Amino acid sequence: MFRASKRHMLLQDIRFGLRTALKNKGVTAVAVVCLAMGVGLNTMMFSVTDGILIQPLPYRSPDGLVLLHTTQKDSGVRQGFLSWLDLQDWKERARAFSALAGVQYRSFTISDGGDSDRYAGAAIGHELFPMLGISPQLGRVFGAADDRQGAEPVVLISDDMWRRCYNADPSIVGRAIQVNSRPHTVIGVMPPRFKFPQSQYVWLPLAEFAVSQQRGARGLVVFARLRDGVTLEQARGEADTIAANLAAAYPSTNEGWGAYVRPIRDWAIPKDVRLIVLTMMGSVTMVLLIACFNVANVMLARASARSREMSIRTALGASRGQILAQLLTESVMVALFSVPLGLACAWGGLRLLDMSIPPDQIPYFIHWSVDLRTLAYAIGVAALTGIVFGLAPAVQASRTDLQEAMKEGGRGTAGGRAWLRNALVVAEVALSLLLLIGASLFVRSFLNLRGARTGFDTAPLMTMRFYMPNEQYATDEAKTQRVADILRRVEALPGVQAVFASNFIPLGNGGGWSPILIDGRSFEKGREPGIEYIGLSPHMLQTLGLQVVRGRDLTDSEGMTRSQVAVINQTMAQKFWPNDDPLGRRIKLLDMQEAWFTIVGIVPDYSHGQRDDDLTTAPCAYIAYPFMATANSGLTIRVAGDPATINAPAREAIRTADPTLAVFQAATMAEVRKRGFWQYFIFGWMFSMFGGVALLLAAIGVYGVLSYSVAQRTQEIGVRVALGASRRNVLSLVVGQGVRLAIVGVVLGAAGSFFVTPVVRTQLIQVSPTDPASFVGVSIFLIAIAFLASYIPARRATAVDPLVALRVE
């Protein structure tokens, strides 16, 4: 009976709440729209946060998976890699791990009866996929017999490649396909979406690539699984011991090298990613709070208007608890009305986010969607929001003084709530300022990065890469001859002004790094200074539109032969010869073990990578292409007119030279540059969206409070006008109230921002987290918006007729 009575009362409250909502369509619509914006943004960011931070990694017992790194204090290496020989020693000595597997990031040319194409892939140890607990959907994974020198060549392919290139043909298992121009038997197709480590499509056994490497060639990412019962600290202790033993056994390559073990989640979701996601989640929570404050103000106003209704209910025997329950039910219902619109906003926001991210830039194990978890979150946050914004009005209404409310025209209760409504508006403005300052900082970071000097004009440049298989191009001479042939063909194309080949693409990274010796100077062994070095063909300066600073460039003959000359950038000249002339000096690259290179010229600094902000480049030496003739080489082409028009002709020229060459990553230099800072574009537009919604809600809040204030003060304004107050006086009265609230909110928001924004310092580019321009500019802008939001109610106040206002109701 008691439960039935409770259920009946709840249903009665819901029916009455529906009638009240439909009766007050305007108030309900405003509340639903405001909440939908807050709930929608929160739902969108929950889906992103869930996909990145909450959902477990798609591996068996992921908490037991770790990465094994090398460290070296002297060179600042904290998360380095292992060599193949070191990995074999670790497998023999380690007791804290049940399995260890090396991974080497690579790309592979796939040519199976059609045009060759290049795919991101990895060479992996046979222990890897069983350690992760991943089984293929077709066939099998690598075994120990596959992962040894001289084994029959085999390959695993992703579900994506299987469907894209082979039409999901189940007979692919057992078929031979061409990988780097060599037949490999497909032994398995991995599960849908699987692209370990991040966005890989092809996997080959590691031994094929790493078994011949030297102990000092540290290029393997090593994954491991902790034995049952072994803690992370115990594994780190054993790792320190093994690293020390290897340093003693192999001092020439391992002295000074330590080891570090970290959980796989720290690798999968780096600290800066977690920081950005949590910052964005905090931002949308602020937007939801602003929406709550807005709707709470609306409900406070409506509670004042319903004070007589509440008094009648009390007089008829309704308890305070029943009134409170009724009003909270109404609030929760209004909040739930916002869920469908909020889900639509979340879905649209996620689609925009997906379209803004370049392909394969997000690891395969991260994904987001509007699913059942998201729906449950939206409903839960909406219900909680309804309780939050409905609590204060409900408590106020349940405390209504019976006699005061029953008086004809009594307004004391409304006036008593003015301080609460004003406080809510101040809080809205403060939170809006915090979000707008954050948006300003990220937008300025994006603009700073996009506008940073590269040192050359990107507009006329086209770039692409091509791959020369080692089977056909086993020697540096063979690679050099093919590159020379390709350069001749591309240079002859109509519209091409200059072109050079290299093992790197400007703004796209590449090249190498090596410690050096400088003729006439001595350095302690192991503490030699390091520089970048790049092998390239002639005409780099002509292609980039640069001039030699001093000396000369490499000649056509020097650039395509093993001539022991080099040109260096200005940074290198200033670092090593600040008061001397570097021309004629000699350097030796220790990693190459070549003879000495004589410096013949100094060239301007220009950006090699995307984060070389304002040319903060490293010391760099440019040497002849044959010294670094790599299978994966790039072309940079200067074009008269639109550089994209040379894409097809250049591809055809390369394939005419050799049809087996895979041409890939073709993009204009402007596209390469844009691809490098897409994250900052997303940060900027997302924070701008959050700030824009917050600004709109804050403006609505100021307008709503002042509109209600004008309605409540009609008699007071009428008296002022009757006593001689001018239109300007009335405008100043109302606008001044709104601006004062905004100023208080701005002061509080600026103080909060000063302590909050330094959290994202590492994500900002050439802008301080306490940047005065952002703080002052956003504050003035927000006060101006508050002024405009105050002006409309103020204009209405000037139209008050004193006779009507003073008439007794």
C-alpha cells in the first residue's frame, strides 16, 4: 500500500509537471535549449574521454603489459629503445617477465598485380601477438620458426587491407603477395580494427630485419608482460640489475645505459594527451554549470511567480516535502527534455571532430561514438543537472511565507531572491571568462604555429616519396643511379623549376643524427657534440628559393658522388665557430665512420620539422646524396603555378623509370605543413566552441536577470520617472546593474584563470598561459557583451508609463 501510494504520488507529480511545462512553453523552451547545449557538449566530451581514458586497452590483462626502455643520463635519453642483441640477452636474463617482444616501425611496398603502394607496418617478434592475447580472424600468427634468419618469408595483413586490396577474399591465406618486391606468403588476417601498435596495416617477422644489426643499433620498441605476482617496482629493480650487467659485459656499447619499465597505458595514452582531454572535460563541465545557473535563474523567477500557488497548496495540507518533490520532479523532467537535442549536438560534434583529424593520426584502439554508454551518461547527467538547477528554486518555493504570499501584490519574496539570481549571473560570467581565455590561448597557439617562419616559401612546392626495394637496389650506387634518372625525368616536366632528392622532406622530418669530431679540437669519448645530417642531391637551395650565406653550394657533380664536402646551416656555424670562419674546416660524422668532410658553404636556417617554431633549428650538415642513399627517398619539387598539378606527371615519371617503385605521401608543402599542426587546430576550435556557448549562455543569463528585475521594479521605475528621472537616468540604472555584475564576474574569473591556465603551459606555442593580451582582451569583450545584453531590458524600462506603474493592482 505504501509503495503504491508513493508510485501514485510520483505519477501525479509527473503529470502535473507535464501540464506545467506545456503551459509555460516559453520558459520550458529556453530551459531546454540552454541545457541541451550543456548536455550535448558534455556528452560529446564524455564519448571522447571514454574512448581515450576510460575504456580498457583491447588486450588480454592489459595491466600486466609494460614497455622496456633504455636510458642514458648524459645524453638525456629517458625512453630509448633496445638493440636486437640486447633484447636476446634480456630474454635470457629476465625473470620478472613472462615474455618480451621487439617491434620495429617500418613501411612496406605492396605490389600484387597492380600499382605498387606503400603501407605503414611493423616488424615484430613472434611472441608479440600471443602476449597481447590477439588471435587472427583467418589463419595463424607468427611462430618461432617464422622469426629466424633464413626462414620462408611470411606476412600478416590487417582486416582493412584485406577488404581494401583483396575484397575480403578468404582464400588470401596461403597466397603469395609481393612485399618490397619479394614474395611473402600470407599466413593470417588480423581482426577488424586491429592495427597494432597504432595505425599499421602489415606485419613481418622481426628477424628478417634486425638479426644482422649491431649491438649499438637501438631501434626496437620492446613490449613485455609481467609474470603473475610481479609488481612494477620489482620489474624495475631487476631491469636496473640487468642493464648494469650488460654495461659491464659490453662497455663499448652499453656503458652508461640504464633501463626503465613503464605501464603500456602510459605509452598508449601519453601524459600530454591525458592533460588535454581532462582539460576539455573540465571545460564542458563549466559550460554545463553555466547552463545550470541560467536555468536556475529562470526557475527562481518562475518560483516567485508561483508563490501564491505554493501557499494555496500549503493551506490545503501539502507538506514542505511534497512541494519540494513536485518542484524537483518538474526540474528533472525539463532537464530530460533536453536529452534528444543534446544527443543530436553530441553526434554532430563527434562527426566534426572525425572530419578534422587526418587519416591514421589516431591510434586504432581509440574510438568514440554515440552508443549506449553515451546515452546512459546523457540521461544521468541531465537528471543530475535537473536536481542541481532545481534545488535552489524548490527550496525557496517550499519556504514561502503563507501570509506574505497571499497579500495582494506582495513582492517581498521576489526581492529576497535577487541576491541569489545576481550571484548566479556573476558565476556564469566568471566561468565564461575562464573558458574564453583558454580558447584565446589555444587559438593564438594555432595561429602562431601556422604563422611561424619556415625559412622558405611553401607555396610553390610539391613533395612525394618513393621506395626502392633492396632486392633490386642493394647498393648505394644502384640507388644513386636510379635517383639521378628520376631527377632528370622530373626536371624535364613542364612547369618544374627545380627539384632535389633527399632522405628527408622539409617540414616532414627525416635525415639522421650523429656525434661529430671537429678537426683540431678534442672531446671526451662519449661526450662529443651532436648534429643533424642530411644527404641530398644538388639544387636544394634553388628548390627552396634560398641563397648561400657564405661560400658555395654543392656542385652537380659533388651532390651525386661521394665527394667529401659539406655545407652547414647558420646555427651550426654560430655554435661551433662563433668567432671564426668555418669554411675550410673539417668535421667527421661518427655514426658514418667516413673520412673527414670539408665545409665549403653556409646556408640559411630553415625548419626541418613542424615544431621548429621561428627557426629554432638544430645544427645541421648537408652532404652528398650517395652517403645516405636510402630505399625510402623523397622528392621536393618547385613548380611554376599550382604545385598540385605536377602530382600526376611526377608519379608517371617515377613509374616510367621503374614500374616497381611505390610512390606515396604525395602532398603539397602547404598540405604537409597543415598536417603537422592539426592537433592545435582541433584544440583551438573545440575551446572556441566551448567558450562561444558559454558566452551565449552568459549573455542570456544577464539579459534574463535584468528583464526580470525590470519587471519587478516597474513601480520603482515609474516613481523615478514621475519624479523627473530622464531616459538616460533609467538606462544608466539598468545597464549599470548588468555591467557591475559582469565586472565582478570578470574579476573573479580572471583570478581563477591566473591559477588554472598554467596547467596547459606545455601545450601552448609562443604564448604565455597568463598572457596579458588574452586576459585583458577577453575581459573587455565579455563586459561589452554584458553591456549589450543589458541594453534591451534597459530600453524596455525607459518605456514604463508612470501612470500605469503607479496604478494600484
